[in-house]
Amino acid sequence: MIRQMTTMRIASDKEKEQRHEIPLFPCSTYISDWKKGGIDGCHWHWHKDVELICVVSGQVKAYCNGQSYLLEAGDGFFVNTKALHRYQAQGHELCHVCYIIFNPELISGGIGTIYHQKYIAPLINDQTLPCQFLDEKRQVDKQILQKIKLVFQAAETAQPGYEYDIRYNIGKALLQLLLEYKPLAYKTAKKPLRMERMQTMLDFLHWHFNEEVNLQQIADSAGISGREAQRCFKTILDMSPMEYLHSYRLQVAEEMLISSTDSILDVGMNCGFMNPSHFIKSFKKYCGCTPRVFRQRNTE
């Protein structure tokens, strides 16, 4: 029931529909191990499912809605549906992270139920609450984190009826989030228009990252000017559209070097680097080692 998560499992999901192992039970649990010199996080992405994570060891920086949060071991993070977010390991210690990614209808039973109308819809439809940092030292957050841990225990043992335990504990975690944090969300509400444009442009880049792409094409995908596209990327991601594209290509290359047996040359070309020397030089600057050394370190 618990699977290893890689950076590309989410990012390559172009339809933003999480592919669950059991379609009749739309909830997936994952673990990730991030480290310097290897896959060190999960790049910018969004999906229709809701996400809960818990950091078991190490430090992780979570980015969401133009803000960042440092998660220590024991802390967690809630990501609402369609919220743009990313994670990056901090320091040199191995970061072990547990994920729960689920369709909210797992808890509500569908839009025609009182559970959906009274508890789930007010949470997932609230664009003022895209995410929430869960601090283990805070009592309310500690209760939510305990529910997340119980979900993983149930998923790991997979005893008869474990689906009930998972559904119950996720539901209780969401209820506590709704009661505790929704009233506070309106104080820091931000207009979602720029975020929607950002998501559209990221979708375009994720579809065409291995092609020749220019700024105007990126802007056209969201129906805005090149200058506004620049502002969106700078405000939300603190980088230009072309800097993001370059970074995304290198992150995809990381994944391909580990998960495939393609040659270094083919990996570079499949990620949009037509010049092999440019690919090797860029990868070394990004990761601190050549693609060949990176593959050796992470596949032996």
C-alpha cells in the first residue's frame, strides 16, 4: 500500500488527476527519501487531490502560495486541492517524508452528502486556505499529525478493514483543519488570478519542456503579455519563465538518469538539451556533479 514517491510521479500527471493504485479507494500513501547529491525534493506542481505530509527525519522547506515554511522532523503540511506547491530538502541529512494524497470524495462520499456540504466543500473550495504548516509543538497540530501517522500505520499493516481506519483518520484530520484554520484564512487572503495564470503556464511548460519554447509562447498559453508572465514567475517562484524551464529540464533529467538506462546523450536530448556539452555543464552546475557521476551515486 505504501510506495516510493519520485519527483516525476506527480509532475508528469498532466491531467492533474492522481493515479491511485485502487480506483475504488482513491487514496495513495508514499514515502520519499531526499538527499543532497540525489533527488532533493519535489518541484512545483499542483493536482486536484488533497495532500497531507509528515516529515519523519531531516528538514524540508515547503513552498506554497508565494510563502515558504521550514518543516523539521515531526512537522507536517496540508496542501489543498489545486494549490501550487513544491518541497526541497535542507542540509546534508537524509530527509524521510511520508505523503497521503487522496480524492476528497473519499471522505465526503460525494457532493450530495451532508459530509461534503458541511465539512469538505467549505475546506476545499476556500482559496484563502491553499496550505497549512503543521507544527508538532502546537497541540492542535500535534493531534492532526497523530491522525496522519495513524493513516500510515493502517496503510503499512493493511489489516482487514484498514480502509475504514484510513478514511476515519483523514476525515478527523480535515475536520480539525477546518475548525481551527479556516476562520484565520481570510486574514491573509490573496487574489487567485495570478496563481491561476501561473498554473496554466506551468502546465504548458510541463507539456513542452523538451521543445524550443520562448517567452511569448509561455505568455500566450495563459492569454497574457510577456511582461505579465515575467511578473507572475517573479512574484510566485522568484525566477523568470526561462529560468524555471531550465531548472525543470534538469529536474526531469535527474529522474531519467535514475529510472532509465538511456545514455547520457539521450537523456539530455529528451530533456531539451540539444548540445551535449551544454547539458553536462548545466547539470554539473545544478547538481554539483556530472550526469554520469550522479547516476553512479544513485543507482549503485
